[in-house]
Amino acid sequence: MHDTLPPLAARAAAQARALVRRLPLQPPSFAAARLLDRLLWPRLDAAQREALRGPVLELELLEPGVRVRLRLGERGFEAAAGCATPALRIRARSRALWQLLRGEEDADRLFFDRALVMEGDTEFGLLVKNTLDALGPLLGRH
């Protein structure tokens, strides 16, 4: 993305990203938890809920620099903004995440194209990926 922007626009985008990254995690994490409670929680069976419960996941959208920290609790998703170190970090380009949520792209392909990067607990990362693969697209194609 930066390669196509003029130098001044690229510099402004980098400064905006740096500012967004310094903002508190709580508001976007809370909003993401409520969204996942609507999109994902009802689709998880009891075994999936139990397997995913506990560890903290951080998701970062690269272009805007927005980060959220979440964990699955007994009654749904929770903001986990106060946690020091997430078990799993996922960094993704916004377009790649959108394509994944709509079922337009496969997580493996996005991973190999470096549009999606996972760091941390490999076992938990595979559990998240396999669960999402089994559920299919979370958003309809419009």
C-alpha cells in the first residue's frame, strides 16, 4: 500500500497509524467483542466454546493501526485490553481480513502471501484457524 502513495501521503498515513496505535485498546476491543457475540458466538458449539475459552488474542489491522484484545469467556467474547501479553497475535491487512470473513480467501493463502501473520501460541492459532474454517464465512457476500 505504501508503495503507491506519494511521499507526503505515506508520511501522513504513518503518522496517523502511530497515533491510532497509542489510543486505548478498551473501546475497540469492547466493540469487537460485541460484534463477535453476534457473528461468531451463536455458531460455536459447546466443545468449540470450551476449547477456545481463556487465552487472549490480539488482532491488529495494519493500515489503520487498530488493535483489539479479546478472550472467550463463559457467556461470550470479552474485551481483554488490560492483559499484558496475548497468547496469540494476528496482524492482517484490512482487505485480507474482510476477504477471510466473507469466505473469499482462504486463511492459508493469506498466511503464505503474508497478508495475515500469526505469532505466539501455535496450538491456539491452529485451533482458531481450524474452528473458523469449519464454520465457514462469518459475513455474507454483498
